[in-house]
Amino acid sequence: MFKKLIDNSTAKSPWIYHINAGSCNGCDIELVAVLTPRYDAERFGFKLAGTPRHADIVVVSGPVTSQSKERLIRTLEQVPEPRVIVSLGSCPRSCNVFKGSYSVEGPLDKFCHVDISVAGCAPKPEAIVLGLAQAAQLLKQKREEAAQK
């Protein structure tokens, strides 16, 4: 009974946890802009989580650097299943202008499965909102599949 009540109450309010894996902060600024009243992603139920243990969707920006690699992996392990991982911008996908740098370990999909990719350098807020909406839909599907098992 309580499990069903909790599942119903969290279905329409996914919590987002943001990880900067070594970006230039361009994508981070756009993500924050999405959460402000101008674009108001909160109208779709998105909220920032203060800890990965409370998150449903993880948004990762930047190429994975040598300094951030272990922290990134450890943080992603703390996010409960089912979870959705979103790469924000060009850097987590291809390392962009940082490719070949001595401190860059590689793109995000080398270290974890990426569910949704939002392209751009830096991506437009509208694209970020669309990517988060797709992530919420995918999260809903994953929860339904987990409930059937």
C-alpha cells in the first residue's frame, strides 16, 4: 500500500542531480537558467536534489577529467535504480574542444550508460527542457518495467 502511494506521488516530480565532470560552465549556466522562472522547468515537476541518493535523473556536463572520474563513478553508484542519465552538451558526448587534452579521460559513455543526450555547446534552454521531458518519460517507462518484474 505504501509503496504504491510513494510511486504515485513521485511519478510526476522527478528530482535532478547535476554533476560537473570538468566543463567550462557554459552548460551549467544554461541548466540553471532552465530552472529559473523564465523557462520554469519546475512546472513539469523537476526539482534539484541535494544528494544523489534522492535523485531520479542525473545530468552530467563536461568531459570526464582525471580528477572527476572516480567521483563521478562513485556518485552515479549512489543514485537508486531506476535512474536516467542525461549528458548535457557536446563535451560529455565527444569531449568537444577538450579532446586529446592530457587531463581528459574520455566521453561519459566510456564510464556509464547514457540514456538521453542533449546536444549543443552550450545547448539552448528549450533543448534542455525537451531532454529533461524525454528523461522523465524514460524514467516512467523504467519504473513500469521494474514494477512488472
